[in-house]
Amino acid sequence: MDGHEFNADDLPSNEFKNIFEEKIQIDELKSHCESSDDKFGDIEEWVTKYNPNIILSYNIINKTCTSKNNNAKCCRYINYYIDHIIDIINSSHLRKEYKERLSELIENLWEGRLNSSSSYNCTREKQAYSTVERCILKQIYDFLEDKETIQNTITDTSKTIGKYNEYLKDKFCSIYKNNKYTIEKKYINIHNDSDETKSVQYNKLPLSYEFLNSMTSKKNNNFTVSISNEKPIFLISDGGQKQLKALGSSQHQSFSPQEDSKSGREETYASNFSLLHISSIIVSTFLGVIFICSILCKFSPLGNKLHNQIIKNKITENMNEEEIQEYLENSQHNQYQVAYNSVPY
């Protein structure tokens, strides 16, 4: 490929692109979302229609990843694709509640294949910064895979790098923009197992060719991403090595109910109600529970879950006999649970 013009489709990181595009009409989803009309029904129908094809496509690329021991690459790809679809929906003119409902539907459709214990080590995190972290890690690993191809196609350095940066913006910019509220005014710290750490702010995303190329990293490096509220500072240890101290770093915290300092205190209650009074309380409570349950089923997330279950049933109806047979024949891939891991392929 020496001396050829830059073509994003030739990048090794895009080897699975056609497999998905052959079965999934992503442009149809974009058309619905770009419309100024309320297209909730059309978008929901698209999700139920094409989600089985996404699953089938994922099973196909799993064969390649498994044979090449590149499971992490497949995991990054499907996570990006799910994030990409959700991002397209979030860019639509739908009301916020409809966007959230559709996003929840997509996540629920994949829930049975996510974060499960299996021989396929992959997780999909759902924390505040998870989408941003996933995209940053995918950018880094994609670049390490594509770097040689990019440099071999350089005939005009500034022109090629400019095209690559435009490609990155087209691929990632919208996702970062729609998740800006989670990282605005924060610092993103990228660290590899070669003790190299770089920090950028959200307005520098997506990462540019210049930034990615400045990292003296290798394909087999493992990367981690952390978010801090303040600009990190570097300290020199006694051994002379540079160490990162991130001020105000984000931490995952778990809270448990505090124990009552008076938990040992015994409480007694008098019960001198008449039988009739007790009966009336029981009846009133029973009717109240029924009323509350009906309200919850209609207006709460429980109603959405019931709705999503109906959608899942519709999905199986959308899979024709040939696709179902193909899926059953590939049943050995049921062990491959979609999830996320930053370990390089």
C-alpha cells in the first residue's frame, strides 16, 4: 500500500465494518433520527427489526476473533457499535424521555449477553464515564493497529494526517459530544503498563493523530483511563521515575447503610386494637397495594420493562427461518457474552 491515498476502509481496525453494514441498514436509522418529525415508532421498529442481525453479525466476527485470539478486538467493536447506535438516537429530535426509553431498550436487548461469566472475557460497563472511556480505549488500540498502514500511505504528510483526523472526528466526535456532560471540565488520564501517562481535557477529544503518535506505545501495551477533576501533577520518586498524582481523581464508591448506634435498643408496641379495626386496616392496605402496583406498572420503569419484554418477543418473530437456523448452527457462540475489556488483542 506504499504511496496510496489514505482510505479509511483499508484500515485493519475496520475489517469487520462490511460484515455489519451488509446486514444492518444504519443509514435508515440515521434518516429516521434526522427527521424533524416524531419518529419514535419508526426508530423502535428499526431496533426490533435489525437487532437480530447485529447478533448474527457479531457471531460471525467472533469466529475470526477466536481463531486469531483477538477476542478483545471483537469486544471493543461490538461495544462501539452499540454506543454508535445509541448515539445516533441521542442525536435525534425525539424528546429526552423517548431517547432514554430507546437507549434502555437497546441495553436490555443485549443484557442477556453482557457481563456474564463465561470463557469469553468481556464486560460492558455502565458507569458515568464508561462510554467515554470505551471510545478512548478503542481510539488508542485502533491507532496502534492502523499506525503502520497509515504511515505507509503517506504521500503528503499533512494531507494524510488531516484526512485521518477528519475520519476520527466523523467516527467519534458525536459520541463524545453527547456524553460531554459527564466529562466537561474534567481531565482524562491515559496510562499504559510502560509507565507512560498523558492527560487531556474533554475539548481535545477525539484524540488526534498527533497525540496518538506521541505515545511511545506498542501493540501489546495495556491501557487504563481515569477521570480527574483537576489537572494531574507529576512527581519524581526517589528512584527518579515519573509518577502521576491525579488530584480529585474519580473513584467508584459503594455505600452501605450505616448501623444504628442504638440498634440494641428494644422497642415494644401495644396492640389493643379491636378485631374489626384490624380487619379494616388489612383490607385498606390490600386495596392500597393493588392501586400502587397498577400505577407503577403503567407509569414507572416497570412498565417500560414489560414493554421491552414484548419487544424482545417481537424480535424473535423478525428472525426468518434461515437466520434462526444459522444462529442455532452457531450455538457454540452462545458462550461468547458481549462485554468489555481493555486487554489488547
